[in-house]
Amino acid sequence: MPNDERCQPTAHGSAVGPTSITRRALIHRTLAATVASTLPIPSRASGAPTSRPDAPLILGAPLTHSDWMLKPGIPWGPPGVRHMLDACKACGWSHVCWRAFDGGRALYKSKLLRPGDKWDDDSFWSPQSGADRALTAKFTSNMPESKRREILAKCAALDYSQFDSLAGAVRYGHEIGLHIHAWLSINEDDHAWGFASDFAKAHPQFRWTRRNGAVYHSQLSFAFDEVRQYKLALLDEILSGYDVDGLFIDWIRTGDVRDNPQTDAAGVADSGYEPPLIEAFKTRYGLDPHDVPNGDDRWVRLRAEPQTHFMREARQLVRKRRGPLPVAVLVAHPRHYRGSMDPIDGNLRGLLLDARAWAREGLMDSAVAAGYYRPGGSPEAAYRALRDETEQRVDVWTYAWVPRTVDEFRQAADLAHRVGAKQMLLWEADYIDDRPNAAELKAAMSHGAATLRQ
């Protein structure tokens, strides 16, 4: 799933790329380099709910330590963490979602995952097969070889076996009054490719399966109890080992780009054809799921059940370990996409996530729809769709990109204000270091958040 600034528009709606290129931003920007999506400026005449001028507006941002480390002059270890969190504090971002997993690797001290950020010998940056080399060449045709070597060298210098970035973030973040939430990309076991987890490598029988029987490279199916227990064990490492202020469970990142598209032409998930689900459908309905359309409502809902089962188990584990620790989820919306505008028809059909059931069962406290929009989509439409889907049972945040101008921030804050959102998620924290007007933006955001709290 994209994780860059490619979708952030100018005032005229045209997409503008990031001012600096990291290995992750480059991968995702080039995956959809021919696609231009628009993000309309919110209109005051949209029939939005009554404005709440006295309501607080919490500003939060996700932060990937390994990405920020690739920028010039960022020191390793605690000094780098201080730089990052001081920048968040100056922006008025009181809630920081600190990334714990990088694909199938750990950015903290894990007993279950290998430490990031070393690429496998076969990766997006060093493809081994002819087909993979052609794919990488397609996406990086304008990249000099020197830049590729620079990115690999910087990644190789990051040694997370010697530094626990999450512990450093919790320690320093709490010192300066920030809330540090653990960002868990729970639904992927690789990123681009080359960061696959050892568990996914060792257990190909637990991976996603397409309607045609093809098996995904690394994606693990929650239909298998072994997978759910593995994912819960990862969650337990965080809950037991770190004094985090909440969980930010990211469901939209779904692994290896060689598996694109992951949906059919209608945007319905082309996965879930694992043996346990096929047998469950046969038992419940007396039918083979291959004999009904991929988008058959019964088949879609049955394939969503394992993810709901996991969310129930996760909620129980959170309460056991940390009581009322808040759980937020990052999910999709009806105009969502992956890769080169591959359609994702919302949470239930596109990602097999029953967000309505999660809300009804109290399995989450907050939700936000990620900011990737096919034509016709927008931040406001995504917010309203998720608010309706969750039946206003949970806090729904608005989503914005770290602004390029003060006016962009004011527009995003105005949207949050008008729809009655309590929190805005600004993607992604390290982009602030790319802004030539960073000082002006920090002052505006910090002042805006403080003003809106009065």
C-alpha cells in the first residue's frame, strides 16, 4: 500500500511528489507514477454537521524511524529519536504512532522478528529473477545506480539489533509530554519485497490464496489459528514490554508488490481461498465458493470472519495486559486503491475487514480511513463513509498529509472542525523535515492545535 506523498495535491488538485526520496517513498511513488489522483479542497457548503468551535482537535502523526534515518544528517540512536520527537512536539502533534514493524522485521527488540532494516539478498533493490528485474527496472527507470547504492548503504548501516527505537521513543516522548502509540502493520509480512518475516518464509501453507489457486508471496491468512497466535504473540511483546499509550493497528498495508493486484476488477479481494475457509463455506452453505461469484455477499462475509476473530482476541489480550488501553485502526474507504490504482471496494469487500462488526462489538476505540483516493474520492467522503460504516460508535479521525503550506493545514483543520472530528492524522511525520518552510508550518500547526483546544 502506498506510504508516500504522491497523493498530496497542490491547491489545483495536481499530485506533487516528495522533495526527497527515501527507499520506501521511491517504491511507492513509482508504483503509481502514471496515476494522478485528486484531493479536492473541502467546501464550506457541503451540508456538514454543525461546527464545534470549542471542541478539542488532537493532532497526531505516524512515524517510521527507519525512513527518517535516511534523511541527511540524522544521528543514530537516542539523539535521532530526540530530533524526530522534538519536531513532532514543535508541530503540535501530541499523539505519535511509532512504527514497530517494517514489513516482517522489527524496529524494536523482538524475540519473534529479525531486526530491521537489512534487505534479503532477493529484494526490490536486488531482484534475482528476470521477471523481478524487469519489474524493478520499470519502477526505477529514472533512478541512477548511484542512488540505489546510496539507499542500500544507508539501510545496511541501520542496526536495530543494537538499538530499540520504540523504547527510545517511549522514554523520550513521555519526558516531553507526548503520547506514543505503537503502530502495528499487522496485515503484512513483507514490504515491497525483501523484508519477509521468517514465519512467512517457513510456513507457505498459511499464505493467502487467490481464486485461481495461486499463492501469495508472503501474506499470512488469519483463517489459520497458527497465524493468529503468531500475530497475537507479536502484539503481546509490545504490550508486555513497552509503556505505550495506545495501539494503532494498520490493516491497509498488505505486503509484496509482486502480488498486485490483490483485488478483482470490481475491487473485491482476490484472496481468502485458503482450505479452512473453503471448507467452512461448503459446510455452511453446501456450495463450493468457486461456484459463486467472488463478490457473493455470503462468501465475502465468511472470508472476513477470521479478521474479526483476531480483533476479538486482540481486544481481550489488550484488556488482560493493559486494561483500557485505546485501540485505533487504519482501514479503507469505498474509493480506496492499492498500487497503480488497483481498486479496493471498501473495507468489507476490498480488504475483508468487517469494520461495522468491530464497532458493534467494541473491538476498537477509533478508526481512520487512509488517504489514497481513486477519482471521485476525497478526505471528507472517506471520513463520512467510515463514520456511517461504524454507525458513529467509535471516534473517526480525519486524514491529511503533512502540509506544504499554512493554508493547506487550515483547510484540513477546517474539514476536521466541520465534520466534528476530535483528531486529525497527518501523514507522515518525517515529511516535515523536507519542507523548506518547516518553521512556519510548525508554528501554524502548533498554534492551530492550541487554539482549537481553548
